[in-house]
Amino acid sequence: MAFQKVGGRAVGAAVLVASALVLAGCGKSDDAKSPTQVAARVNSDEISVHQINNVLARTPNLKPQQVELASSRVLERLIDQELLVQRAIDKKLDRNPQVMQAIETSRREILSRSYMEQFAATAEPPAPATIQAFYDENPALFAERRIYTLQELNITVGPDKVEALRAAVAAAGNLNNVVTWLRDNNLPFQVGGGVRAAEQLPLEALPRFASMKDGQTGLVQTPQGVLVIYLAASRPQPLDLAAATPFIERFLLNRTKADMARDELKRLRDVAQIEYMGKFTAPTVAAQADAAQPATALDAAATSLPTEADAAPAAVAPATEAISTQALEKGVSGLK
């Protein structure tokens, strides 16, 4: 995080702490709480059980047997947060213009996201016929799903050398010969690859991968050059309709929510009186296109297909009892 100086003090951390007032203040009431609602008192302020439960609700993959330990850890983090908030208020950081603006920005983001998520929550789940159609239309994801072992060369190359690279790849026979050619021609490249399930590949590129046979090489144009992909091996791991239905349902529902969010934002812009001022009197086409996007993360959610871990049978899914500190921090960050 970049720290900005105010009165000779770095307030980057203070901005985050003060931003906690947006939600932390909402968790406090002027009325006295009953002892069962209070988890801890920090000087003159209280941390409620509801605040802890709110964090736990944001902590992913939390098992029932982990709740008690997780609650204790969350409480300690909330105490730390409360101490920092109190110290920030003592130093009047909540009145600092930059901090006030950060709090207002957080408030606006929370309200706009909350409205859009509430609006999109009215989306109807896809009908069984729609799920069946999606399953049938995407055999590479389901009925003919494969696990791919890939080797990749991410090559930085100018447009004038792309055709020569294509010819070299076609004549190489294997990736080692391609590497030799790249070094002989002083072309920079990075080696990558790994094991990826069908759903971990770009949806638009999946048909191309599905048509490849083991030992084949493909080229993909990138903004920096060319990505050479060698399919070292693959194995079938299909999903039947019953196993795929939860993933398809979630994907289609999220896509519907993203469409609803996009349409609602367009509707709001159409009926609003928007007047551009100053140097913004003539917004560019690109800026207008960006503005038409929904103000939530629903689009990203709509493109999330099942992962390899999701698709793995329960019997072979990794079993871990450890509570992830990172997961708890993610939950606590929701209060900042």
C-alpha cells in the first residue's frame, strides 16, 4: 500500500483503520447490550457476538467443529482492530480530509454493491431443461471432460517474426527443438505449464484444446507475442449430468445475475440526468463502454466454472482441519 503523508505521519494504515468506522459503527447500538451479546469490552467500547458472527460468515470453508476456535481468533483480531480504531479517533484521524474521503469512498462502494447484489438476488434458478441444454452444448466440460498436462513457452516476439516462429514450431517436432530455435534467434521466452482440468482453461479456447491429441502443439496469439502450448498428456475424467448440475446451476445463475446487473445499471443511466462538466464534457467511447459495466463483481462470478477440487469426488477431496489464518483475515477485512 502507498502511504500518504499528513502532518509528517504515514496514514496509509490509519485510512484502513478509520474505514472500519463505516461498518464497525453499524454494529454498535446506543442501547445497552445484554451480557450474552457482548464478547469483550475494550476500554469504553464493546465488541459484540454479532460482530464475530459476521466475520465467521465471511470465512470460507469453515467446518462446524472449527467454529469455537475460530471465534476466539476472530475476537482477538477484532480487539486489535478496535484498539487501532480508538487510537485513530484519539488522534482525530477520523477528521483528516484524506481519511474522511476514504471512509466516504468505502461507504459508497458498500451501498452500491449492496443494492446491486440485492437486486440480482431476485434471479430465478435455471430450469432443468436449461441445465440439460448447457450440459449437452459443452461436452468438453462434462461428458468428454479431460485433465490436461501442458507445457508452455510464453514467447515475446514481434509481428514480423510470428510466421517464422510458426514454421519453426511446425518443423521442430518437440518443445526442446523450439527452445533451441528461440535461443539461436535471441527471442526471450518463459517456460510454464502444469496439470489443468478442462474448466481451468479459458471457455472460448476449450474446443481447441478438446480437439488436440497428446503430443500436439498449438499456438495462441498474445498481446506480447505467442504462447506455444504442448499437450504432453491427457486423461478422461467425465462428469455426468447429476454431478455437473450444481456447477452448471451456479454458473448459469451467476451469469443471469451479471446480465441483470448490467441491464439495471443501463436502465438507471438511461433515466438519470447525467451532465458531463469541464474537461469531461465529451467522454470517450472507451469511457462510456467502461461505465456501462456493472458496479459489482458479478461478472467475475459468472465466469467461474467448477474447479478441479470442486469436481473431485468427496472420497479423494483434501481433508484439512486447520483453520486458515488467511481465511479469517479475509473475514475480518470485511469489517474494514
